[in-house]
Amino acid sequence: MRAVVLGIGNTILTDEAAGVRVVEALERDFKLPADVLAIDGGTSGMEMIEDLSDLDLLIVVDVVKTGAAPGTLVKIAGADIPVFFRSKLSPHQIALPDVLASLELLDAMPKEIIVLGVEPVSLELGMEMTTTVSDQIQPLVSMVADELLSHGYLLESLVMGEA
């Protein structure tokens, strides 16, 4: 089994940093097993093909524009994934669909893809996320950890007082 948690986002566009910040917090709070790779994908594209090839599970963490209230946590999985990539809910959908299309052509698509995200308040130029979105980083980390655990990946908490 192999899984990747891919945090994507641009850290100079306020709430756009959410995916990257979740990966940083995940790596700070948990010792990940050898079969789980956490990637700060930033605004990467095709250079991720090797890391994303032939996965059992790909968890993408990003800001997601669904029209819900700012700060709303979003999970997109299963049959909704193709719809997600057609409807341009994330600013990174230029690169990620191209990567996934290439993986499909190479017959190396991840077996399962889950998108976890948060509805942004602002995507304006700025180094600080809004409080509304930054308050959702730890809940998103918990969502990622829960997904990994439910798929059989064993995580070890590095946070005092947690198992």
C-alpha cells in the first residue's frame, strides 16, 4: 500500500496557503509510516507524476470554492471527483488535472482520490491566512489523519496527550 497526502497552494495568496499549511502541520503532529508520503506541492504540476504514480490513495488538500460559507470544510470523493475536476473549484485545477490525465494515459492513476479542503475567505496577495481559514487547519489535519487511519495506515501522534 502506498499513499500520498498532497498539500497544494500558494503561500503568498492568503488563504491559498491552506493545503501547504495542512501538510506542514501533519508532518509536525504525526510520525507518518514509510508507506505514506506528505508532499508540499505548492503550485507544482507535471514534476509530481513520479510521486503520484500507482498510489493506493491520494489525498489532495487545497482551498476549494464551492459557494459554501467561508471556512466550510469540504470532502470530495468517489463519483464526485470527476465532477470536481470539471467544475474548476480550486485555483490549482490547471496543473492537477493535467497530471491526473497523464497518469491515466500511463495507466498509473491512484486507485482512490479524496479531496479535502476549506472554503476560502480571501485569495488576495498576502502572507497571512485569514483567521476563518487558519482556524480550520487543525480540523483539516484531523480529517487527513482520519482518512489515512480508515484506509489502514498507522499514524503515530507526536502531540503530547494524544494517542
